[in-house]
Amino acid sequence: MEKSLLHYPIEGLKGVGPARAKLLYNALGVITYSDLLNLYPRRYIDKTAYYKINQLQNTNAEVQIIGKIIHIKTIGEKRAKRLVATFKDETGTMELVWFRGLKWLKDGLKINEPYVAYGKVSKFGQNYNMPHPELELLAVHQQSLRSAMQPVYPLTEQLTKKNISNRTINQIMQHLFRSLQKSVIPETLSERIIKQFDLISKKEALFNIHFPQSQSLLLKAQQRLKFEELFYIQLQLIRSNLLRKAKSKGYAFEEVGDLFHQFYKKLPFELTNAQKRVIKEIRTDAKQAVQMNRLLQGDVGSGKTIVALLVMLIALDNGFQTTLMAPTEILAQQHYKSISALLIDLPVNVQLLTGSVKAKDRKVIHQGLEDGTLHILIGTHAIIEDKVKFKNLGLAIIDEQHRFGVKQRAKLWLKNELPPHILVMTATPIPRTLAMSVYGDLDISVIDELPKGRKPIKTIHYYDSNRLKVIGFMKSEIAKGHQIYQVFPLIEESEAFDYKDLMDGYEAICRDFPRPEYQVSVVHGRMKPSEKEFEMQRFTKGETNILVATTVIEVGVNVPNASVMIIESAEKFGLSQLHQLRGRVGRGAAQSYCVLMTSHKLSADAKTRIETMVATNDGFKIAEVDLKLRGPGNMMGTQQSGVLNLQIADIIADAKILAAARRTAIELLAKDPNLAEKSHLPIRNAFAVLAKKNSNWNQIS
């Protein structure tokens, strides 16, 4: 296809015009011939069969019938007004009915001319009718570019209101392909890749995605276009990582010194092999005079904090300051307390900076950062404020990084002459397919092993009707000296929900566990930070037996003596949240339990979530199920959804194609990083066009 034709505006195409072009742009973002060519159908309907009127059944199915309109009439008044046509074939008659655009339709219908009517059939009394059918003269139908599989395009309400139907789009597509008949559609993959994966040409793929000539050709077209889409995303992600490493100068952590070794020797446990491997990967990165940009994944309780602290000590040994940024004050405080306690015997100055730190204390922190006497700063978003200046920030660790925006994270880069090494951590295991698609330009380290001696948490599902049994179990655990979390999804009763709220639950617990024999704490998001902290401290010190809470305890609470997690209305929580909550127990030597309480009414998805939690403690397996249930966009949140707006591929269903595309992109860039070889010219040209369109690619990490 000539370059000029590719960029032709669609308003010049037969059947479009300026008004329709504007509508198609507003609704579907289509401007040029190329955009229209890449507007793929969502699904397909088999239109090979033609029914007779006497074969119809009241199934509400979509069918097509050949017949003639023998009579037209308008019935009713105002809103009840409708156009009714009597449609006849050799076996009987039925009615075609329209409720919109009556005058325009009536003027266009031809009496006693053979038509093909397509639509859903329903029975009214003794007669069949077809509301708002797609109608095409038989002569036109027989001459049109057709296929066995009829494409169904993505339409919006805005388009259907303006009488742009699926049939309209189909006709526009026919005009497009007729106009491109003699044009060359350029190839976008190299001959080697096409042969390696037995792919059909780009031109053949595009024709068969819109007008599939058979099921097998449709499948080949889909495979070709899916591979191409995923290949170019991976090419961009991997290339941007390589370019960053080539261009982004950073600080070299050349030695592992006294602080690291002193701390390592005093560890009361041995690191797991996974922790050792990850530290080695980070150490190798940080040795280079190139900024590190690494994602650290680890399941709940896998020991990410110790890894982070050891890496911080390497930075300190090399004369650099470090910071750890957490999304909530509770989590920041938890990190501060645990890290301060671990470093108590070492000459390391650790401080906490959050929104609630007083101005007087802030001044001391700012001074310590600027003169270099403050070594480790732990905090929330307060760290990225402009007035926070470091003397020499060498490493920034971001916990639960998906809760921070791209711009917020980038602010850390501006704190120094050179950007600090970046280590982003998440306790939410990310399925491999999603990690490849969303974090493909980051280096990824995975702690896939739990510390030795940890007993797996036993997860049990009980219905609300088993409440007395659960209360008995709670009392027996308290008698053993253990503590219990009880988590509710709501703070107070809401008319929109029919499940227990926290305040009702708290009152019920106080009745079942009366003072002075038992002590109960309550924590929720509407309490003042000082009140919350007081209640949390009581529980942490063992002064209370039960902590009744909302999901504020999802992260940032570490009480080894707490052995039971009871999750009320567990069907209302997502899998990731259930897994995070379960991770609050199982931190001590005792056997721990997670009890999922639900009503008897469970949706299919809720049942799958509960069954998955009972079946496995493996966060990665849970994440795979979560991905299938919720889809990638919902799982990652809106911040990373741009990269997941795939036109044809599906990262769940097409995981094998994704893996092959990534492998191919890695091999290609290893041999030819600048895509300079003559054989790679089609890839270089296509990549340049796509990179301009997808500016969001540059903000994925």
C-alpha cells in the first residue's frame, strides 16, 4: 500500500463522508484508512445457513431468511409508533418491525423485491417477528465481499443512535478493501520470523480478519495479528530497558563493606536460597555505573524487608544515603520500627518522615539529609516533597509500588545529580504473563521460597450458620495464649449491602468474649491516627486478645503471636486482598489458621475465590486465578491499563504466543539492537510508526 493511501482520511471513502468520519473518530478513534484496517471484529457469526419461515422456532436466535416485502404499514401514535412490513417466502409470512427512523426506512424499502433479512426472531401470538432486521437486497448480498464468518465490530451507543450499524461498518470495510485491491500492504515482520512461526502474510491476515474465508483461515489471521501485536509491545519494552542501561548513568556500589558483614553475621536465621539469589542479582546491577531499575516480587512473609535492608547497607558501605517509600503511614511506621530494631547495634541513623511528623522534627530530618548524617529515611509521599533534599541519595526502595504514580516515582530521580538505583517491591505476586506485559522493561527478581520452619497456614471455609463452632475455636486458641484478627469489609451498615458491618461485629464479639476475661481492640479507617496507634499497640503488646478491624491491617502489621485470621463476608473481598490478609498470621512458631466466613449465597466467581484460598497458599497460583477472574486491567489498576489496551491479543488466553513473542524480541535485539540489518527493515519501519502512536509505552515502568 502506498504511504499516501495509508494516511488517507476515511471521509473520502465511499459510504463515509465528513459527518460519519467525525462520528467514527469520536466513537472509535478511526481517522485514516490504516486505522479502519486495524479496527478488528470482536466476534463472528456464521451466516452460511438460510432459514425458511416455517422452520423458525421461538429461540431468540439470530437467523437469516430470503423473502419479499409484500406490504408496509405504520401502526400506533407518538412513542408507540412503529413500522411493520409483511415478509413472505414460499413457506409462509412473518413481520419485520422498526421503532426508529421510520420515514427514512419506509422511503427506502422496495415492495416485491427479494431481500435477505437478518436478526433475532421472536414469537408474538401465532406470528413470528424480527425487530430492526439487517436488510439487504438479494442481488447486492450475492455480489458483496462476504465470508462464511460474518464479523461483528465494536459499536457504541453514540453510533447506533446515528444509524451506524454493524452492517454499515461491514459495508464501509468492503469499500475499503476494494479501494486497496491493487495496493501493496507492507509486511511488518521479517521473512525469518514469518517462516519460523509459519505465519501468513500481513495482507492475507488483514483480509481474513475482516472477511474470513474459512474457520482455519480466520485462526491463522488471528495468530498472525496476535503475535505481531505482542511482539511489538515486547520489542518496545526490552529495547527501552537496553537503551536506559546504555544511557542512564548511575552510582557504582563497588564494595560490600563492614556494615553489611556485621549485620549479616548477627542474623538469627539463615537466608533462603531465593533471598541469596535476589541479593546477588541486585548486587550485580548496583556494581555497574548504570542506574538499576529492578522489580522485587515476593509472596507475603517471604522476607523482602531483610533483602531490602541488606541492599541498603551495601549503599551505606559505599557512602550513599538510602530511602524507603511506603504507600501508607501504618506501613511506613512498621518498616521504621522493624528496621530500627534490626540496626540497633550499628552506627546507622534511621528516621521516619510522614505527614504527621511535627515541623520541629522535620527540620532536624531535613538538616540530617542535607549534611549526610541521616543515613536511611523511611516514609510516605512526604519523601518526594521538593523541600526534602539529600546529600547523596544512592538507592530508593519503593514498597507496594503500584500504589504510586509514574510522576511521583520520577520525583526521586531529581533528588541528585545522577538518578539513584531504584528497587520497587510488591507483596502482590504478579503472574508471569502480566509481568511480561506491564513490567517488561524492568529487570525482575522473584523470592519464590518461604523461610524454613514456617508452618503453612491452614485455611478453612465456614458458613455463617457455623458461627458457634468458630467462637469455640477462637476461645481454644486464646486459651493457648494466641491472639486473633477479625476483619470486616464495612465500617457501618450500608443499605446497599446485606452483610455484617464492623460495629455490629465488634458489639457481638464483646458479648461473646466479655470483660474482664477477654480484651478486644477495634481499629478502622475513621479513627484518628493516635487512636489507631494506641489500639494497635495494645494488640502488639498482647494486652488484647482480639483485634476487630477493617482492611487497614492488610499491610503493615506484624504480630508473631497472632495465629488466627477470621475474615467476615469473605465473598466480598478480592483474591489478592484475601491473600494479603491471610499473610498477617503465620509469622510465629505456632500453627496458624485463616477462617473464611461467608453467607450461603455465593456467586460462581466468589465460590472460585474461596475454593482457591482453601486449596493453596501459593501467591503466584492465586494471582493466576485472580488474573483469569478479573482480567489484566482491573488487576493492575488504571495506572498501567494503557499498555493492556490490546486490539486482538489476550494475555491470558494467548500466554504461549506472548512468551514466543518476547523470546523472539530478545533474540532479535541481542543480534541487532538498532534493527539496522537489511532483513529487519520491515520491523524497523513498523516499529517507528507504532512508537509514534503509542507514546504511553514510554511510561510503563
